[in-house]
Amino acid sequence: PEMYPWIVNRSKSGWGVGYDFTNTRNKAKLIQQGIYVSLEKSLLKMLREHPADLVLSVHSLLTRTTMQGLMQFEKRPPFMVVVTDLVSTHMFWYDKSVDRCLVPTQPAYDRGLQSGLSPDQMRVTGLPVHPNFAERLTDKASAREELGWDPKLPAVLMVGGGEGMGALYETARAINDMRLKCQLIVIAGRNTVLKHKLETDRWNQPTHVYPFVTNMPVLMAAADILVSKAGPATISEACIAGLPVILYDAIPGQETGNVEYVVQNNAGIYAPSPTEASEAVAKWLAEGPEGLKRHSESAHRLGRPNAVWEIADEVWEQAQKPLIPTNRRNLFIDFSRRVPMRSRRF
């Protein structure tokens, strides 16, 4: 996890090439077999020492690996996958042996069918967003009063994920150069260097700079426009908040589909350079309150605030089921009966 932002910030194209190159059924299976071999001893030890009523995977690289480990036992608990990539889902996510696979969007569902899963194994639920997010959303005036923002100026919120990734600084400066009648809010995340640069710069409009935050529902409720990279969690939260998004960056392969999903559903636009992003902000602001309201309604239609509860219900249902025989012992007995005694050496 610590290497992910470093790689993405320094070699997005390399990440994209690797993502696309490995994104086939056969290559994904081969890579995950290698992961299983390297983790087998510790994985089986963990599964043996921590028996469960249900095993749930929320990481693509652990789906097939964990299932393979569970199949080494005579009986196994139900195995379930919650896909946390939004649209451009990698083949790592899908394994035909899983009992249930919950996906966030229809394109992710279709990708599962291509991988060999059946419709009965899958369901489109939306991406899980913490229930506190929807509960903490409030009206714009109250949110701005809580944050100390100008109550009348349109607010442009900029985020680059928890690590402040992508051309966040360059895009903020491009918006600043437009000298727009707005207030600018930039979330630098854990990127302390970025935060310092933003705080020491001069700005042409009221500008608020924040580090990593835990009050994103309030920030999104107070904003009119979101300028962000195409991360799945941020997009999902923005749609729940009815906050239209200008996407200034996307990780090749992994987030390419997110851009298409947002644009095709009129929840936002793609402006992949600081100049394009700043011009898009200017265009939306020029549409006035009515135009911003239309963009907000389009984004809100994509929101699925109940996804987390639907997923929780599915988890509970699967956890009530009995252990599932793997037929591992029967397969061994059948094999031993077919092999002549003289060739059996144990």
C-alpha cells in the first residue's frame, strides 16, 4: 500500500501497461497461482487457526488465492467477494468457485460474466460507502457555516485522494489564474509537501487548504463543484452528495472506465490537463445556480447510499449457511482406487 501512490505518481503509464497486460483470465490465473505458492503455508495456517462462518475478500489479488487455500480443507465456509474497483475491474477479482460476488456497476457485472461467473453468483449493489457519510450530509448553508466558508461564493472543492496524488497543485494554480468569482478548497491529504506549497502561495480568490480530513460529508455538502482524480470511492461519495465532478486525472487501466461511467451518465466531465480543468470550472460557474443545480441532479442519480446495507444483508445471509464440502477427501480416495497398489508410494 505504501508503494502504490509512489508508483502511480511517478509512472502512471507503466502501471497502465502492467494492468492491461495482466488483465486476461489465463494471465490472472497464472499470477495468482504464483501468489498462492508463496503464501500457502501462512495462508493455510491463518485459515486453520481462525475458523470462520464466512470468508469475505475485498482485495482483487486475494480472491483466487484465498479460495484455493479454502479448497485444501475437507469443508470450507462460504466465500464471498465485494469488488471495490468501480468499472475497469481486473480479472484478478473473479473466480468461478466463489459463492457470491457483489459488484458496484453494470460494467463490472458484465466483466464478471466474461470471466465465467454465472448471473446467479453476482449482484450489482453499488460501491460500499460508510453509512456515516450519508447520515452526516447536511444542507449547503449549514455546512458552510460549520466550515467558515463564504456563504454566497460558489465553492470548488479539489481532492487527489488521501495521498494528494496527481496534478492537484498544477490544476489549483490553473484555476487560480482564471480569476473566477468563487472560493477554492484544496485537500492535500497526507502530502505535507503539497500542503506547504499551497499554504505559502498567493491566491486570487478565498482559498482554504486542508490536510487529510475525516469530515468529507460536510465538505462535499458545502461545495458546488468537485475537481478530482477518478478514484472509485471519491466518485461514489460525490454522487451520493449530488456533487458533480470534473475529473482531471485517472490511473490508466484501473480508472479509465470510471471516467467513461461518469461522463456517459452526465455526472461530470473529463478534463485531463490543468488548463482543460480550469476552463471546465469556468464554464460550469458561468452557467449560474440553475446550471450547477442541473449538474448536481445528474450526479445524484448515480448515487447508491444503500449499497453498504445491501452488502451487509448479503454477508449476513451467506454467514448463516453451513460449511460446504470441498470433495477433497473423496477426490483423493477416487484417485487412490484408480492407481495400482505397486505404483502408490507415500
